[in-house]
Amino acid sequence: MKRPVLLLLSLLFAVSCDKGDNYRTFSNKYRVFFSCETAISPYNQLTTPGRFLSVRKIEGKLYMVDSDGKDFDQELSVIQNSAFVMGLAGLIIGTPTFNNDDMSIWAYDLGCPECDTPAARLKFNLEGTASCSKCEGKWNLNSSGYPVSDKARPLYRYPVSFNNGIVTVSN
């Protein structure tokens, strides 16, 4: 009799400790699939440390903004338009300057994790800081998207593969 009671209490304790806000390195809250070739501008910036590029899909085009604030657009093929899925509000992709020994490319959601709405898109600068004008939160793109301000949540981060000059963001 003692053993089943201990087992039941252990199970209840384990379930009650999970609050659902556990931090994970990569988010799967929003679906993502995007691919590009780094030999083509403006994607050639993605392999330079400290450079980031925002990418979002608008009416059959990709709309991109680099760390300098310069914008680009690109027509999508029918296949790309149906295949590319951009998370909550789009993507921020680049190579962080710090905490990145293997110089890998990282990807974050362009949407603010505090506001959690597509309308709350982040703006970022050359210093690698992203900010939300709605909640005034700030995050460091160079250190895993952790908050600089008093906001609690890190940015949504997505897995990236980089093979033979092709960057793929997918979860």
C-alpha cells in the first residue's frame, strides 16, 4: 500500500512543477521554414559577424532590412511563396559577434515575445540590439536573444543549418 501512494505522490509532484514557461534554446511555438543562398545579395551579409537581416513575406515578395536599415525586396516563385513559413512575424537571421565560437548563423523571430502578436515587429541596429516599440522591450541578438531590459522572455529562436552556402531555418 505504501509503494502505490509514494508513486502517485511522486507523479503528482512532477506534474505540478511544470508551469509551461520552461526555457528552451529553440522555439517550436510557431512554424518556420525559410531557405536562401549566401552567395546572393543581401544574404551574403549573413556570414559576417555582427550583421543581421530581417526577412518577412508580404504579398508574394520577401521584404528584407539589413542592420544599416537598407531595405530590399525579392519576388517569390509560386513554390517559394507556398513553402516559406515565417513564424510569428518574420525572421531575424545573422551571425552574432559574441558567444558564437563556431561562427554559426542564428535565427530569431521578428515578432516580440512579450507582445506575441504579428503586429509587434522588432527593429534592430548595428550594435545587435532588437527593440519593440509597443512594450519597449530590448533584446541582445549577440547573446542568444536574451533581454537587455526588464522583460522576462528571450526572443523566439529557431534552428538553422548552413551547408554549401545554403542557409535553412526550419523547426
